[in-house]
Amino acid sequence: MHPDYMLWLARLAVIHAVEGDALFSLSERGIVSLTSKTGTNFAPLATGNDRYQKPGTKEWCDGMLEKIRKYTKMR
């Protein structure tokens, strides 16, 4: 995995914490479990604590990149 990918994910996590769910397309609630071959399974469950982020459009990605650039300049 490319090191910049982890940095991108960390910054998206910060944006999500600051901005909230409204900017993200999230799955329904459920439970994520690990397989014996280090894969993941998602099972929808209304009382589950897990969600995953659905892929965004090119426009969404461009907007998130601008937010990352803005927040990076603020430090």
C-alpha cells in the first residue's frame, strides 16, 4: 500500500470527525467480521456499530482534496 494512501485516509477521518456524516455516503449500519484469510464480511444490522464509506463521484473526490489542502494549510 502506498504511504500517501494512508495519509489520505487519516485526513479523511479528520474531515469526517469535524464535518460529520453529511459529506459522506455511508452504508447502512451493520457488523464487520474478519475471515480466516484476512478478508472482511459486512452483515447489515440496524443496531450495528459499523458502516463503510461508499465510493464518491469525481466531484466529491475533488471537493475532499480541496478540504484536505485547506486543512493542511491551517496547521
